[in-house]
Amino acid sequence: MDERSRHGGWLARAVLVLGCACLVAWGGKQPKPEEQLPELLQWLPGHYDNTVQYQADIRQGIDPPHDARAIDIVPIDAPMIGEHVFYLQESVADDPRRVTAQRIIVFGVVKKDIVQTEWSLTEPRRWRDGQRNPELFKSLMVEDVRSTKGCSLRWKRAEGKFVGVDDPKSCHGASGGTGLAHVELRAELGPEEYATAELAYDNSGHLVRGRRDEPFYRYRKQPRDPGEADPGGSGD
């Protein structure tokens, strides 16, 4: 092969490699947060429980096992709070009457991030079992909620899921003793799974709340309770 042929072959291969690289770069371009948000909002609503995780802990002799919990998340129309708003209610997995948490979740795009903020309810009993009647929240006013300042989650699209983290330096909570704890919040969301973790550290860096072995409560989406409203029927 003469010098011209070798040069031509090298040039052709170089062009091919460069073209493939450009296609990969263009094809793999990360969508903007406002383009990703609709998918997150579609995945989130539903009825979940972590029964599989709890049963696995029991089989493996993990002591204590993760608490067996169920959560319901529904979109709500609460224009005084925000545009993309959800109600979350947590209960004991085998006894929905034992409600353990209620909160309002709001999503929006801030600069280059999908941001989740949480609000506690000033009168939780008033909104209890609101997942069965989302219309109830149309009357929700600013004075009905309290913001959890400094504990926003920032969500990013990852491989087949969304991943959310907070800034522990700005998120604080009671340490169980004197002073405040730095709270690390993490979450993962896929089409059929939702996982949350909360770890709190005192000023010395000692864990005062949460689990070291497996910090996540891993929930799987379950068939909807017939008595509940369709989670896709309202909200954003």
C-alpha cells in the first residue's frame, strides 16, 4: 500500500470515529430540568410499601429490621402553595389507620435543578386520608403549612431513575440532645420504586438518627386501593 492509500485510510477512520463521537455526544446530551420534570411528576404518585425489604430483613436475621411502612402519594390542586404539589401520607404497612406522617411536597425548577421542598401541616388531622379525596386540598392556604427550611432536595436524572440529595450544611434538626443535628436527606425514584433515607449527625460527626447498614427505606409501587382517588387524575 502506498503512502497516499495509507493516509486516505487513516483519514477515513478518523472521520468515522469523530462522527461516532459527535453522535454519542449529541445523543447523550442531558435534557434540561424543565424537560425532565414531567417524567418525575408522572412516576411519583402511587401507593407504595416496603414489605419486601421488611421480609428480607426478617429472613436474614437483621435486628432491628426496617419498619414495615406504606406510603400514599397523590397530586393535589393547591394553587396557594405551588404548581406541582403532592400530598404524602405514611402509615404502618399492615394497619392504614396508624398514620405516622403527613406532608405536602412541592416541585419546581430553580436555575439548573429540579427542586423539591416539603411542608408540614399545622393541623394534620384535618387532612388525614386526603389521598382518598384530593379535592379537599383546594382549600389549602399558606397558613395551613409550615416550610422545612434548608432541607430542599435537588433531583438529577441518573441511569433509569432520578436521584435527590439535600445540602446537610443547611438542613438541621433536633439531635436528641443539645444543639442541632446536620441532616442528610437522600431519595431515589424509578417508574415502580421509591426510596428515601434520612441520616442525622451531631457536630462531632456521630450518627444520631438513621441506619448505617442500609439507610434507605425501599418502597415498591402496589396496586391502588379501590377506595382511593386516581393518582393521575389531578395535580400538575
